[in-house]
Amino acid sequence: MDRSIPFPRYRFPIPLLLAILASLIKGERRDLHSDAIHAIQGISSPIHLIGSENIPLQGPALITMNHYARQGFFILWAALAIAAHLPHDQTWLMTAAWTKRNSGWDSFVTLFTRALFAKIADLYGLVTTPPLPPIESESRERAISIRSIFREIKANPNTLLCIAPEGRDFAAGELGVPAPGTGIFIGQLAQRLERIVPVAVWEQDGRLVVHFGEKYGNQDLVDQDDQNISRIVMDRIACLLPAHGRNNLLEL
């Protein structure tokens, strides 16, 4: 990315923040699509949307996005930008906490965000999963999260489920390797949701860019192992990125 071009400024609208806090206190449910539309008004320049014809009007579908990262950017804005352009019937798989797996201050941040994110998940009907990289002590919690996702799909087979296969930040603007087991998990989701819609997010010319790609079917993943499924999914996302974002296609 050309760093000489300013990035957008991201400011969460105060009235919306207060409304969300009030709902958290009251235990009320909120609609993610509606709140996302209001939230992205806090971005200093309009979102540049590419591939609007590929946006699913209804489910079922699995939405896979890149976990775009740079210093000073929160992945929340990428998720909000996508959520604002999807129908109301959507759910997200989100991290259960922010963590660097260190002691001291990082431990406090982990504890605080774990409590906060659980409240946010209840507020919007999202599903949390332990943060990456995975550790053995959280394997049971991860299994419970996976079962929760499949229960959500069974209860609402027409849902749009949104995930970021990488699951964590990597070097600025670069794609990362999904954790082991992610490919198999995506394959299981694809069997139930039938189609996958790749989405690429990045910043360019002072704007946040969201590029929806053409859908592909579960048959593209059949008989593939964990690593190959991850490669297929990430390649589909990478093809939506500009040239400067594709030069690090990963050899998984």
C-alpha cells in the first residue's frame, strides 16, 4: 500500500455508542446490520464498494473475509463495512478476547475484553471462539463454540455466517495462514451453507475498500484436506485484492 496517501479516519458515532451502552445495561438485543449502517457514517470518506452484484440477498452462505491489519486500524471497521452491506439475517464468528498471550497488562486486556465481547455477542446474537493462536487449555471452549455455530445453522438454515479464516492480525496488509484445523472447519460449514462468498478488505487512496467476489460452491472443497481447503479459500480472497496485496500469496 502507498503509505504517502492518508488513511481514512475512523470515529464511532457517539449517539450510537450511547445507544449500544444503554442496550448492554438493559440486556436488549440489537440488529447488527442497522447499527453497522450507522457506524460506518463515522468513517471520514465513503466506503468504496466493489462487486455489489455479488452481495447475497439472502442465505444460506458462508462469507469469508481477510483479517486486514495495520497499525492503528481495528478489524471491527472491516466487519462493520461488510455487515452494513449484507441483509439483516447474518451472524458472525468473533474472537472471545483480545490477547497477545503475555502476562501483566496483556492478561488484564484479555480478561476485560473477554467479559466485554461476551456481552457484545449476546447483544447481537454472535458466536465467540477462543483467540488465536490456539492453546490446549482452551480446546474444550473451542469445541463448544463450534457446536454453537452448527446449532445456529440448524436453527436458522438460511443464515449468512461471516468468518475471517486467518483469525488474527498479520503483517500490515498481508494475508496470513489460517490455523491448523480451519480448513476442515470451513469444509464442514460449506457442506451446510452450500456456497461461499469471498470478501477482500483494504485501504487505498484514503478510502476503505470492500470487494465482494463471485460465490463458489461446496463442491470446490470436496475431498480436499485441511491445508488445501485453507489454500483455496485464501486464494479466492487474495484474487480480490489489488496487485500490491497479492504479491505475498502464501504457500500454505
